[in-house]
Amino acid sequence: MTAGRGAFAGLTRGNMQHALCRRLRSGGGTRPELALLEDRGQRAVVKDYRASGRLLRSLVGPWLIRREARIYRTLAGAPGVPRLISVLDRHALVVEHVEGRNCAEYADGELPPEFFLRLQRVVEGIHARGVVHCDIKNRSNILVADGGRPYIVDFASAFTRAGGFGPLRRFAFERFRTDDLRAVVKAKLLVGQLWNEPDAHFAFRRGPAERVIRAVRNAARRAFKLIAGR
């Protein structure tokens, strides 16, 4: 599938080199390659599993690309979410590049309270579309764009409310939704240094059900990295 009209129209793997600015990260194991493209004054990021480990490249990667593209389409137009430009092929997708620094690059106390209010609204807007991110605790997935606007990137771990398993899925969605909101508050406490006891209690408290879900999810991720990294 290629991009439509305008910048990156007709983009394919065969002609992508003409738009390549630089590689942002090499692929390998469970990591996709990230590359920055530019066309007609606009920039985009390619997420490409073709250089990843064998299992990821041949089986899991194409599924992840289809899944993440579907989530970007569900979130199309949502504030603070990059636009999906195209699915390059079964191994790669292209999304809008957001100029800015990620939250992990900021010094403690450098980000103002207003940023975290905006960030919470972005996350709540994502949830309203039936999507939970599940990896906002990784502060490199929070971008601070021009004017202090927050963006959330990398929806590879995202979970949707729609789908099978009925009540179990709805329960998991609510737990992960709380996890996303806790990650926002934790970022506010750790990076914004806006400490208060009610926020700290919410951000760091874990109930029994949540501890079980997180343990299962983390074990699954470790197993996947062990297998896919071969």
C-alpha cells in the first residue's frame, strides 16, 4: 500500500532511498529499524521489521504492522497522536514525524504542570476511542512538541476494547487504562517534580488483580523477546 496525494505519494520500498534522511535506529532481534524520511518539506518515520530477528521478520512483524496500522486508523484525528501515512508493505509502516524531544530527555522539574494536564487529556482522548497504550511508563514514548504539546508514539503494545473474550477483555481494558493514567501521574511526579501524596498513592499503589495482570504481561514480553531475538 502506498501513500496518497501530497508528500510521500507513491512511496514504496523501492524508491524510499530517495527520501531517506538518516537511520534513527538499527533493527535486530525484537527491535524494528527506524528511519527518518523527508519529502516536499514534510518528514515521516518508517518503522521496519525487515531487519529484525527471523521470527519477528517472518511471522510476528507482519502481524504487528497490521495491528498497529489498524490502531492508528482508529485514532485518526485524535489530538496528540501522529498520523499514519501509509503501510509500506507487510514489514513496515510510515507515520508522521513529530519534531520535539521525548520526555525522558528532560531534566527533573523542567516540564511545567500545564504539560501534564495536556498529556492527561491526550491519553483520555485515546481511551475514548477504545485504545489503551500500555507503555506510557516508558517516557521515551511521550514527545514534547513545539509549544509544549504532548504526543504519544509507538502503539506496538496497545490494546483495544473491541474484540473477543467479552467481560475478560473489558476487565483488561480497564486495568490497562488505569495503568496509562498512572504512568502520566508518575511522569508528573518524577519529571515534573510536582509531588503530592494523593498522586503518589495513585501512581505507585498496585492491587492484587493488577499485580497478576502485570506479571503475566511482563512474563509474556520476556518470553517473546527470548524467542524472537534468536
